[in-house]
Amino acid sequence: MGSHFRTVEVGTLPLAEGELTFITVKSGALRGRADVSLYRPPQARGGGALPVVVLLHGVYCSHWAWLLKAKAHVTLQRMIDAGEIPPMYLATPSDGLWGDGSGFLAHSGIDAERWIVEEVPRVVAEVTGNTVDAPHFIGGLSMGGFGALRLGAKYPDRFRGFAGHSSITELSQMAAFVEEPLEQYRQSDPVEASVFEVIRRGRDRLRPFRFDCGVEDSLIEANRTLAKKLREADVSFTFEEYPGGHEWAYWEAHVEKSFRFFAGLLNEG
């Protein structure tokens, strides 16, 4: 069977445990080349369907950031080895590399939303032999948290659970991080600009989700506001606050909570 993509380029770096694979495909959604970093634990070598965790990065960065700045794969492998979570693939895609950050939205001639929801699972499946129908989870930080919370709520058939760390919760908050005018991010449906509104619209089929934020983070009040609105709307969720700011040390320390949360959802079937 042929590839879903016109071109696929793959390079693999073996590690002491597991391996990192770097993939570039020709994306129809992004109308150009797009990158995914993939961590494969050694427990995946026997084949078979494994869960897939997709982590979305924040502004200014790309697919490598979760691995090299937060060492997310190291945390994942430690937890697998300790028996805290089952073996999982970890996929960290780029956001389409538009401006300071695409917001993981469709705009300006690219569809970063479709890239994440439809194409990234196909990339993982083609490169690993995993089934595209394996359980998928999505998480992210800052802009990536905005993307993960939106897409997780919007696509319950794709993602079994979702999580955000230090998340942007309204598209308007991107103005504090990017130089591109917010007009360029405008969505034809204003609901798409708000995590709360997307969750509220999809509440009848909502998958379990969690989010957290550091108390010294500039986005803490936005996250508290989101939690308040969700409670008032009688939506089930988990929100936690911890010491820390909008920084990689925080995300490195707390990504394990999302891994553990996702593993718990697998146990629930």
C-alpha cells in the first residue's frame, strides 16, 4: 500500500533506550513540508498496537522542543520502566511554522488543525506500523495547550483524552506572544477562538481532560477563569496549580502528570 503523503523522509537516532526518529513529509494540509519527531520506547520493538501521545509545542519553537528542552521522552521512558504507564509512542509535530506560531488553527492558506488531527496519526502509523486507530491522546504547552484543549474537545473520535500545561485559553491571548496581527488568525466561527466555547459546544461527547498552570505564570488568571467557567457550566475536568512560571523547567516537571492521566484512561477502557 502506498503512502498517504507524496514524500516521506525518515532518519533515526538510536539511544541507550529506545530511539528518536525525525520525519519530514509533504503535507497536504500545510501545503508544504512538515516535521514530526517520534520517540519509540524499546518495548515497542515487538510490534503491535501502542497508544500514541501527541504533544504540541508553543510559540517560537518546533517539533524538537518537547524532546530537547523538556526531555519529555526521558520522562516517558522512566515511567514506562517503572511500570507507572504502559509503553506508548510519543509524537511531537511542528505547528506548520507559520509566523511566531500558527495556533494550530486553519488560516492564512494552511490548515494546521487538519495536519494535527488527520495527518500526524498517519505519519506515526506509516513509520512505525502502528494502527492509525490506536488510542491517541493530545497535550500541549502554552499555544500548544490552546491547540490540545481545542482539538481534544472538538475531535472525541480521534483523541481519547487531552491535557494542557500553561495554556492559552482564548485566541486573543496570542497577542502577548506573537508579532503577527490577530486579524490573520481570525476564524469564520468565533467559537473556534475560545477553549471554553469549543468545550461547551462539544460537551455531550467530551472526553476526559486535565490542565494545569504555574502560579507565577502570566496565564494563571486565564486558566483560573477557564476553570471557573467550566465549573459553572457543570463540565467535569481536573485543574491543578503548582509553583512555577511560563518556563521549560515547569513543563519538564509536570508533563508526567499528563502521561499518568492518559495511562489511567487506558485502564478505564
